[in-house]
Amino acid sequence: MEDFELAEWLGDTETTDEQRVALRRAAADLEGRWDDDPDADREAFTGAAQLVLGDATPESLVADWRRAQQAADDAHARMTGGIVAYYQDSTELGTAEAFGLARQTIRKALGKG
């Protein structure tokens, strides 16, 4: 990350020289990890910045991740319930089309695959 990019990202946030060095190092270490997902690059750097700037702790970052994992698990369970209910009046193919999912995913949700 170039100095001007870091300055733009930080905006009015005051930082020490050590924090700026740590942020540049984190950006360099994270660069290219998610070539196909720029959102992941941004989120990873945000986590690094939160930690370096004292806006997060290791514990709070893990707690955020655990809440997100639980939310994903809950959403998956709701989707599975919806698939089961929809399938009662449909077919595997019709359910797959309605949900925009692969038929194999539907079969798995139905306990068939």
C-alpha cells in the first residue's frame, strides 16, 4: 500500500509512525490473498487496521467471526426448512429452480444426497 493510499484510507484518523508502519506491513502481507474477492481484501485490511489502531482486540474480532458463523448456520437451517416445505408441493427440479440452487444442493437439503 502506497503512502497516499494509506492516507486516503485513514482519512482524518490520527496515527503514530509505528501504526502506519504496522498498517503498511499488514497490507503487504495480505496483498493478493483473495485475488478473486476484493471485498475480502478490504475486510482483512479493516480487521488489521482495527487491531493496530486499538479499535478492536483479538477477542472482539473472534467474537465477531463467531457471531457471523452462527448467523450463517441459522440462515442455512432456515433455507433448509424452506426447501423441505417447498418440495412438498414441487419436484427436486422445481425446487432447485425456485431457490436458484443446484439440484444436488436440494437433494442434500432433503436428506437424499
